[in-house]
Amino acid sequence: MLQPYVGRFAPSPTGPLHAGSLVAALASYLDARAHDGTWLIRIEDIDEGRSVPGAAEDILDLLQRLGMTSDREVVWQSRRKHLYAAAYDRLAGHVYPCGCNRREIADSRLGVAPDGAAIYPGTCRHGLAPGRSPRSLRLRVPDAGDDVITFHDRMAGVVTQRLASESGDFVLKRADGYWAYQLAVVVDDAEQGVTDVVRGADLLDSTPRQIFLQRLLGVPTPRYLHVPVVRNAAGEKLSKQTGALAVRPGDEAGAVAALRESAGFLRLDVPPAGSLAEFWRLAVPAWRALVAS
């Protein structure tokens, strides 16, 4: 018997919701509704240094005005640190302290991972050098040959990554004291019972690391669907850093227009709608026809 569908949208409150984030929100919401499932909102503010005061509340308000509300209480990563600490304790045998700073890692890296991160060369894998102090905590990945992670993405198909050569040992706790995204997202998805993750393709290359963590922690691996990311004229992913403009729909007509623009980017064939209710009524079967699984 299939487990009831639970999906989620997990924005980082580093600024207002922009067009790229709205595409991810729309896709995750439609997938949940197309499966008669539960849709959750999780505020990923574990990196408190980058969080903008009031941004999370603005995002939640905008989503509500667009007709997207969480089916359960909204959770905030910054309030769940005890869960990440408990997961770390279970992983302690696979973790080691790292004394390298960013420049040292960049100078000695094995290469660049598909997501642009430096591939850690394992400098501190067998212990800190004399006189060095720990800065971060890293998770040891398997040696080459035992490090292959393969999964099926509902849009990208079969994805394979070799952790040793394409990721390297990765950070679980950062030098600034914050728990890393990779650990937090795995713990949260498991604790919330998430069965399906629908998000932007910029996170596709993080998925093998998350699957490895899921296996170490003994928690289920969700199904994944990574949708294309919106890019600016220069080909850069839309973000606050690349000048993405906030979604400001104003009235209901503006809300429908914003949703239709996002639907168009996803190549959804949604007929014109005169209201939010009508848009959602038409968009769900359009998504179901597009994904068909």
C-alpha cells in the first residue's frame, strides 16, 4: 500500500519571494494537489546570518494571497536545532573535525562539484595537523568504488553521482556554528514524513549527499522531482544576488497573472482563468497531465 503523499515547499527567508521561487512553490503545490496529498511549508532559516527580518512572514502572506497555505503548522528550522544535534550524535562515527578555511580548501581542492562547490581533498580526514584547531565538522563519504549513489528523478530520469570524486567529504556543521543545509533538510524531511520533494534543478546535485545521509540515519528516501530554474538574461539563476524582483501581485487579477506566468515557464497548458479558484481548478489537471506519475 502506498504511503499517503506529503510534499513541501521550503523557502529561505533571505528576501521576498521572486519569480524563481514562485515556480518551485507552484510545482510543489500542484504535485501535492494532483496526488490528493498534504502540502507543507517549512521556513529554511537555519542560516540565521542570511535571514532577513520579516522576510518569512512576507513570504507566508504572499503564498496565502496566491491561494497556497500549509496543510499543517509551518515549521522553522531555527527552532529545530535540537533535532539536528540528535541526528549528529547518531552520525558521530562518520564525522571528523576539519581545520581548513575556505582559501585553503580552494587552493587544494580536487575540483569543482556540479553545484559549484569546491570538492574537499580530505586534508583533515586522518586527523588535524599539529597546531590546527577544528573549524567545521565533516561527514566522511565512502572510498571510490563504494561511493556511487543512483536515484531516479521524476523529471531528469536516472541520476548517478560518485561522492568521493564529485562531492568529497561534506560539512555537517559550519565554521560559524550553524548546522549545514544538507543535514537539516534530511532531518526535517524525515521528521515531517515527506514522501515527495519537488524543488528547483539547482538542488539536483545535492540530492546524492542527502540520500547518503538518509541511509546512514536509517530514514526513508523520498521521491524527487527537480523542475527547471528561472534564469535572468545573463543565464544566471534568479536570486536576490542576481537582481530578482519580488513578486507583488496586488489584486486577485495580478495574483492570477503571476501564477499563469509561472505555469507558462513550467510549460503547463492552463486555460485563461478569471479568478484564483478557477486557476487552481484548471492548473491541477494540467500538472497531472504534464507529470503523469
